[in-house]
Amino acid sequence: MTHGAVGAVALFLGVGIGISDDEARAEASDAGPTPRVTVTKEVKVPGPEITVTKTATVTAKPPKPPKPKGPPTTVAGDGEYLVGEEMRAGTYRTGGPGDSFGCYWERARNSSGEFDAIIANGNLEGSGRVTVNKGEVFKSSGCQDWKKAG
């Protein structure tokens, strides 16, 4: 490709060197208007066609773990949870007290704290199980985590 470009530049320079500006004006005034000629030449470089291939290595991100459907199946040993929203309904078990003061659990109709709202409650000295239903409030204090058992 560079040989063709060099040849084209040399052609144009050679035409300009052959006649001085004064001679060109004198001839143009004697002969009338000078026609202009434009030459376009396409130059191909001999040789094989070149194909460039780039290879990139892409490392896929690890898949995200599936989100659990619905409320969690493990709750902390200290807290108050609305069953069906903050924990799933079902039977839960605990290893018992998390400290030396014991483990208290409570199932309630609501979170009012009123004595009449309590459905069932208990104090555990060892492991225990409690079944909670949707819409109830489960309260736990001083216990190890509660894990869904069924």
C-alpha cells in the first residue's frame, strides 16, 4: 500500500515540476482556459488477506445462592417473631438455655404483652420443642437458637 501512495505523490509532483507557473500562465492566456484533469487510482497491495483473531478469557461470576422462599427457618434465642412473616410456621427445637438463667418461650395471639394473649409458655432447663402457627407471636428469652424441626 505504501508503494502506491509514494507513486501517486511522485506523479503529482512530477506534473508540477515540468512547467513553471509563469510558463503555465503564458500558455493558458494564449490557448484559452486550461482544462483540469483528476486521476484517481486504487492501489492494492499484493499478498494474502490477513485475518486477526483475538481471544479473551472471561471468568463467569459464581451463581448466587437461591434465596430462601418465605420466612426463615431459624430464629435467635432472644426475640419476638410474627409467625408466617418473621419465621415459618411449624415445630422448632432448641438446645435449651443459652446461659445459666434458663430459657423462656411463649406463644401468643398478639404482641400486646397482655396475660390473656398467651396461648402457651414454658421454661426449659434442657432442650425443648415448640409448635407455632401462622399469625401467632413467638417470644423467646435466654435460649439457644430455635431451628425448624418439622
